[in-house]
Amino acid sequence: MCGRYTLTATTDELWQHFQVKQPESLQPRYNIAPSQTIPAIALDENTRQLKLMRWGLIPHWVKDLNEWKANLINARAETVDSKPSFKTAFKQRRCLIPATGFYEWSNNKQPYYFSLKNSKLFAFAGLWENWQGNGSEAIASCTIITTKANDLAAEVHHRMPVIIAPDDYQTWLGGDENEAQNLLQSYAAAAMELRQVSKLVNNPRNDKPECVESKK
């Protein structure tokens, strides 16, 4: 699964990398956790828009949010097109979730930090929904899709987030289901790197540069 990640790029870097229209002004984040508000990029009339969303997808068919106990922070690539919680979003509401790295924990609870060698900024494959109950304010929410770990990620965990290559951004956002399904692959291990980091990241209240520093 993917339960923590970072986004330390500047607003200008986001605009240049994703070509989003009027991006939000964002602060560096070193320990993003579920249920927090995160930026995601979706199409609005064929234009890329950066939207702030709750991390933890709320399916459109949920009637009472007070009774909804699931925390759908991840969706499995193998079932994303068939599971009731995700299949409508997979058809109609795919998104890119900007990141600069992500964390995973080994069996002994030791955190590791994964990033790309050739790019500071990248994007997870995501899905989003715009939920609105009776008389309730609309809530935009999203989830990160995961797949089988590549050889590098498998040193720590058997799953990893799906990373979409820049050349495939538009296909992921606006392509048909078959085109999108073909992108749900493990990212090349040779293009990634990892390092052991401090257990400071275990507490989501710790959101500072020390979270990504190599463990000494």
C-alpha cells in the first residue's frame, strides 16, 4: 500500500511539469498522511486543473458519511475496473497525484523513502470522486492506485503505488479504459532509488525535512 508520501516541489515546478492552469500556492510537505487535504490534477473540459481533495475516496453512492467507516486511500490495480467503490471513477474520473517521493515500512517497522533518480517530481495514478449527500457540502476525495512491487520496492514491501510517466499523463487523464488499464504497471526499478530514514516519519504530526533525511 501507499500510506505516506511527500510533495516538496514549488508551485512553479508544478506548473512547468504538469502544465496545470492556475495552480494553487502550495507549501512543501514531508509527511502527507491519509485523510489530509492533498493536491490532485484532473481534467475539467479537457483542461488540466489542480484541485484540493481529501485523501481517502468517498464513493458517489455513499448515502450517509457518518456511517461510512472505510478509508479508501488505495485501490488495487488488479480490481480497480470492477470493484464497486472504484469502477465508476476509473471510467470517468482519473487523476494525477503529484509527489516527490513516498514511504514504505519493512516488517520490523523501519521506514524507507523512495524517489526517482531522473526527476524530482512525478505523479501517482489516482481516482477521484465529488461526493455530496443530502444538504451536505460537496467533498472532493481521491485514492492512489497500487500494483505489484518492482524489484527495488519488493526489498521493503510487496506493493507499490502506480507511477505514471509524463508522456502518459494525458492518456491516463483522458484515454479510454483499455488505454488506462495498460498504464497500471510497476515503475522501472532502475529509475528509482531508496534510502532508510528516521522513524520520525512514523508520527504524521512530524512534517519537516528531517523526515526524508538518511538514517545515520
